[in-house]
Amino acid sequence: QVQLVESGGGLVQPGGSLRLSCAASGSIFSLITMAWYRQAPGKQRELVAAIHSRGSTNYADSVKGRFTISRDNAKKTVYLQMSMLKPEDTAVYYCTQGSWDSIVVADNPKYWGQGTQVTVSS
């Protein structure tokens, strides 16, 4: 079965950087879309960034210019490089997997990781 395991979360000061990683197994990684979602307490979940199997990307307006999604098909890993972090970036970040349409169009990925906490605070 598909497994997604996130790592790299933690506490960082405003303006700082953090890189999240997600190791995938149980699927043909190179053929699927990967994405990061986040959910803050009391807020709806939000698609942060997605990357198609061919490399096209999609970002939430709130993170454009600050976050970068990338993938390493050989390692079956997707990354989220986060820079210029703000307190409003504080959330649990989830790695997800699915088709491009299911994620970017329907906002409904098929598979989810367990999540990793990112806290931006001084």
C-alpha cells in the first residue's frame, strides 16, 4: 500500500527557513503528482504546493516566492523548501499523492501522510 512519511518540521523564527521531506513507497512515484497541504488550528486545510510527474508546479498565492516544491524520482522523495517564514505559516504540513486533477482541480488527494508540525515563532 502507499505510504508517505514526512520529516523536517520544527520550530523556526520568523524570517527563517525549513525544508520538509516526504518519502513515498508503494506507488510508481515517477508517474504521480505529489503535493503539500497544511492545516492550522481552526482553519481549513490549504493546498500549499503541487508538482506534476513532468515537473509542472502549482503554488498557493500566500507562499509564492517563498516556498519551492521539488522532487527526486530516484529517491522517491518530494521536498518543500520554505523560506522567509511567517507566523501565519504555522500549521501541520501534510504530504499527499494523487493525480494532478484530484489535487489541483478537485482538492482531494487520494493518499495522505501523518503530518509534520511547523511552528514559526520568536
